[in-house]
Amino acid sequence: MNRRQTGLLILLAALSVGGCPNQSDAPKSGAGTASPAPGPAASPAGAATNTPIQTKGPSIVRDPLDLPPPLGLRAPQHVRVDLEAVELEGQLADGTTYTYMTFNKLVPGPFLRVRVDDTVELHLKNLSTSQLTHSIDLHAVTGPGGGAVMTQTPPGQEEVVTFKAIKPGVFVYHCATAMVAEHITNGMYGMILVEPAAGLPPVAREFYVMQGELYTERPFGEYGLQTLSRSKLLAETPDYLVFNGAVGALTKGHPLQAKVDDTIRIFFGVGGPNMTSSFHIIGEHFDRLYNLASLTSPPLTTVQTALVPPGGAAMVELKLEVPGRYLLVDHALSRLEKGLLGFLEVTGPAHPELFHEGGAGPSPVH
């Protein structure tokens, strides 16, 4: 059995097996409730013939809960942000590593949170061990280059840029040193939220999720150190598509977890550099979709799929009514076979009036 067949079996298992983590009375949801399983290559079953020796490195995955709390009502402030450009060999999948370029050693980079009219002083340090110059272009910036020209930082150096955050919204940031697409695909992207003056509505939990793609010399799922294929990058034919930097990041690593009756918020962005995402949660709806991450336009309501372009973002909110395991996917579903899968695990009391297995029972007699 090859890894693509294995990936399909993992999806079918996640969609069909009953049971919810620590919740024996939870019904089977449309997203399934299998035991936690890695994405298609997080447990690279069916390793190809003549594959290299398995490799192991540090995790570069950012926990989707790793983001600052809401700012609440406060006056504009001077905010200092410190970022480090770090190149390292990290874990892409079980038995497979990749040479990443990162902000602060994780993918995506830190979730930056400021409010409208804050003055942001950003320090970018490039470690002396780096091989390349790095920089940062923040889509929240109003000014030529978004900060990229002022922050071209050689190894061992530090550069500073200051800007006023005058537009609310959820914005992507990324390295903008040539070849820009190479730096982005290798992991140098993140998001910055500029909260409106009145803040955001309260929710039970917030999550930080970004989608990216990797273009490797050897096929998806092979063991060993994977390296960048520039020809595939230029042809826009990725071997891996991932949430938060690695296969299995949001399945066996850091699944999103919440409770029935919680309203949750997901900040979702696409680092890219090339693929548009059709972000979808199987068995759920986005009660509110802040399309293209605009916080000055009314949200769309009851939306099934959010279309998010490379370098773009969306903010979605949804109330959870039925327990079980839900799958986070890009609805370009062939990408499941390249590692793009996450879990949202919901615990709490069952609601059979909303969802249950079997028929509806006898019809009333009139």
C-alpha cells in the first residue's frame, strides 16, 4: 500500500469511526470520531522503495492556541515587536525533515496583535548562523514595500522599522527578500491583527491557523531530509500542503479543542506562496465570515467555505452544537493526500434532535 492510499484510508477512518475523545456519549458526527491519527504522511506508512534513512528534527509547528489575548478597550500605545529570522532543519513529517526558514523558529511566525492607531516598532534580527538575508513585509503597513526595503537584514544584523497601524483588519506578513517565493514557501509568513478601537466581540476560544505549501526534490512521503525544488516552485506544483508548517500539525500534534455551546474564532491565513485555499470544516458552518479579513465590512453569515488567496486571510466565528471530531480541510480535496488536514475536537452533551444515526422514528398518525 502506498502513502496516498494510506492517506485516503486515514480520511475514511476519521469520517466513519465512532467515539469522541473523553466523551463516551457523543454521537458520531459527519466529520467522524476516529482516534487521533496523523495526516497522510505524519505517519509515513508504505514507505517507498529505496527511501533514505528516517530523519528527526525539532518541531517547527506553532500551536493554534499560541496567540495573545484580546486587547480590550485601551488607548493607542507604542508597541515593540521583536522577531528573529532563524533557518533550521525541522520535522516535516514522521521520518522526514526539511530546511525551514522561520520567524522565531516556528511556522507560522508569531501572531502579532495591536489595535488601530498603535505605533508599532518592529525589530528584525537575523541570526549569525543564517545563510541568507531576510526581511519582513507586513500587509498592515501603509508605506512603500510594507517595511521590506527598510528591513533587509544580513546574517548577524538587526534592522528596525516603525509604522502606525491605521487600518483595522487581519493581515499577512512575510519575508520579502529575493527570491521571495522561496523564503515564503520555506516558512517565513505569519499574521498581524489590528483590532478596531472597540475591540472584537468576546468568544470562548481563538485559534491561529495558516496554510502553506512545500516544493521538494523528492516525492511526498519519502523519508530523510527533503530539500527545495526551485523548478517545482516556479511551476507551482507542490509536493506538500500543510497547516501550521508540517504534516499532522493539527491532527496528532495540536488539534483544535472546544466544547459544545462554545463560540470559537479562527484567524485563518494563507502563506502560500501560490495556492488559494477553499477553507472548510466538514459538518460545520461559519456563522460569521469576515471575508478577506475585513473588519470594517459586515460579516457574511452561514457560510460553508471561505475562499482565501495567497497572502490573504479570513476571520471566522462559529457556535459548536454537536460533539465529535470535525475535519479542517481545503475543499480542493486532492490536497488531503499531500498532508492538508486538521482536527477540531468538540466535547460535551449529545444533541440527537440535531444529529443522530438512523431514521427519524415513526411518523405521527393524522
